[in-house]
Amino acid sequence: MHLSERGYRIEHVPVRAIYQGQKSGIKLQSFFPKVSIMLLLGLHQRVIRNTLNNPTLPLVMTWLTYILGWVYNPFMFLVTHLSDRVHVSQIRRG
């Protein structure tokens, strides 16, 4: 997560798993919750850092509606998504 934030280009390369008859030792019941929490926290930390470093009106609106969605009304998540799309379109325009 931090590499892309620092400007490194990330590329996905397919890798074939070779177990030679062995079973994976990954336990799904413990793996998915741990990784999900790690990704959720990492994403929120990155968004908070970006908000503090470069606040814009659509970004502030995204955070405001996100918090209101959790506290007040789940319908606000739709508004959160729309304000996020406005913010992303502004980023892409440069």
C-alpha cells in the first residue's frame, strides 16, 4: 500500500503455485479476518493522510457523508459514493 503512495508503479504478475502434492497451511478462518482488518485499516489510514495533506471540498464531503452514513442514515453511503466519484474525476483531470 505504501509503495503506490510513494509513486512506485505496481504491476500484477501471475505466479503459478507449486505445492508438489503438499497442502497449503493457510487456515481460511483466521486468514481472511486478519487480512481484511489489515486492508481496512490501511485504506482508512491512507485516505486520512491524503485528506490531511491535500483537503478538497469533494474529499471533505466524502468524509462527512461517510461518517453520517455510519451514525445517522445508511442512505448517506450513496451520497458518499457520488462525492467520491467527483473527487476521483478531479484527480484524473490533474
